Amino acid sequence: MGAVRSGGDPLIAWQTYREMAEEDPAQVRRLAETAEGRALLDDSRVVWHGRGFEAPFEFVFEQAEAGR
């Protein structure tokens, strides 16, 4: 999120954060376990959506819902 807010290339930032989430999806799930983490994820979603992207970590939750 910080890279996007600071004016970095959103696509490169998205790809970087997506790769990080793919390498360690448990890190994203751990964030969702606390109120502060959920707020951070929600803020990140807003920033990414404002740039025209789905949050790069969203697939973690989509897979969980699908039972993977």
C-alpha cells in the first residue's frame, strides 16, 4: 500500500505484494485475526481499489471461502 501511495508504479507494486502473499499467505491470514490487522487490510483494499486493482492479497480470502 505504501508503494502505491508514494507514487510508485501501481502494477509493479501490485505484482510485488501479490508475490509476497503467494509466498506466505499465512501472513495475510494472521493480519485478519486482529482488529488492527483487519483495519489495515481494509485500508489497503480502499487504496488498491482507488487505483483500479483488486487488493493483491484478496485471493487468500477467496481461496479460504472456496475451501482450499
